Amino acid sequence: MRSRILTRIAAVAIILGSTAVGTAMTAPSAFAIPPDCTGSAILYSNYGALTSPPEAYAQEYYYWAGCTYTLPLPVSISKYVSGTWEEVASGEGVVTYDCTGGTALYATNIKGSSDFDCG
């Protein structure tokens, strides 16, 4: 009897846990997307540095074919200073930072991005 109760409790916990994970993974579809946007969302990620003026940038958002609507994602830029990373800019969708004080190493929170120089 006791093992059946424990089995039922475990089954309910697994079902509830799976539901919570499924909800978190489908969060972007909860936003009101205009009806002229068709198909699946496309992830756009880009980062790097410009030389004139010296500026670091990070961009990350979802967009849909056939419309101008975008869903901005959190992005940030960090600078390597005295052996530690310091966040120097953050926002949603597009973030820029004026590179000043000579060449330095920069990074973004974009998955799969590499460190880069700017300055």
C-alpha cells in the first residue's frame, strides 16, 4: 500500500515538473504576434566591433517572415578590466558601447559568442 502511494506521488511530481518545463520552453509563443507574421520565429544574433567610431555592439532578437515585428531578447556587453569581467552595457534587442581608453577585450551574453577586441 505504501509503495503504491509513493509511486503515485512520484508520478504526479514528474507530470507537474514536465508541465513546468514545457511552459518555460514555449514562453515566446505567449506574446501577441501580429497576424501578418507567418511561420516560425527566426533567431537573429550578431555582435562585434566597429572601428570608426570605435563601438562594440550586440544584437539578439526573434523575427518572423513577412512582417516587421521583432521580439527583443536581453543582451549585454562586458569588458575585461584588471582580471575581471565588468558589464558595461545591457538592454534588450540591440546594445552598443563606445570603446574608449585603448584596445580592450569585450564579450557578450549571446550563446556561442567569442571574445573580441575593440578600441
